Amino acid sequence: GHFYVDPFTGKLTKSKSSYEHPQPHACFIQGVQDDLVNEGGIMDLWVREARLFKYGSGTGSNFSLLRGEGEKLSGGGRSSGLMSFLKIGDRAAGAIKSGGTTRRAAKMVIVDADHPDIEEFIDWKVNEEQKVASLVTGSKIVKKHLEAIMKACVNCEGHDDDCFDPAINTALKREIKLAKKSAVPENYIYRV
């Protein structure tokens, strides 16, 4: 569903192709109402986000209008809370590769400080940031050790095949041992 303003009629027109009239913006701020399935509600937001992610754009939304966990629902029962829906949206964004490439779709989530589930939201954000920090740290550690293993092979003064044999190349043996001690996966080590 891309739309554009027809230059001849001045009317909003549905595009036959998303590539014929591509979207002119990359970032979209969207709203979400405390409604499960109707227009402007939670599931409608996921559909709108999916359309934007598909063509490479990112979105941001303030979810403060959603009920907190345990609050009453109009049809009876209790709300599962903000976090249950945020996790669904995060998984959807993670599953959709932005513009069909390898990059995860970009998604910004905002919650007002006075929301009943704000503490759970903050804990969730901290946990997600720690995952990213762990990935970055882990990739730097892996890179450091794999470069040292490669250097041990390249700087070897023995015969070609001997340079890749840790039983003969003591520098290689030492670097492999250090990599294993730092929990670098063996399949990474022996791929070098």
C-alpha cells in the first residue's frame, strides 16, 4: 500500500508498484491506541510497521496509551500488559529484514515515565542493551584471537603445512590455547 499525489489530478492515488513511486521518507513516527484489532490499534500498528520495514524504513511509536498489566478490559478480564505486546512487535521487527536485506528493521519504542509498566519496560531495555554489549564484546574478543592465530601462521618460519600444525608451530599452539581459554568456539578457531 504505497500512495502518492497524482501530479495531474492532485488526488491521493494508490501506487501500482512500490518501486514506481517509492516512499520519500525513511523514518516514520506512528501512533497506537489501546485497542487490539481495530484501525489505529496494536495489530494495525504491526501491519503498518511491516509495510514500512519491507521497503527499508524504520518506525517509532509511543506505547503509553496501552494498559498496564492486570488492568481491567472493557470486555471483562485483565490486560496482559504493555510488555507482552512490545515483545511481539520486537520479534516482528527482528523477523523482517529491512528492505529485504540482511539488516534488522529499525524500531524505536517510547513509554512515558508514569506508565504502570515503566519498571518492566526499563528492565527489558537494559537487558536488550546488555545483549548488544555482549555481542560487541564477544565479536571483539573473537576478532582479537583469530587475528593472533592468523599472525602465528603467517609469521611461522617452518614449511608451509607445518605453519598450520599446532603440534609443530608453538606460537599457533599458544594462540589456540588462549582463544579456547577466552571461550572462542572451536569451529571459529579451526576455520582460520
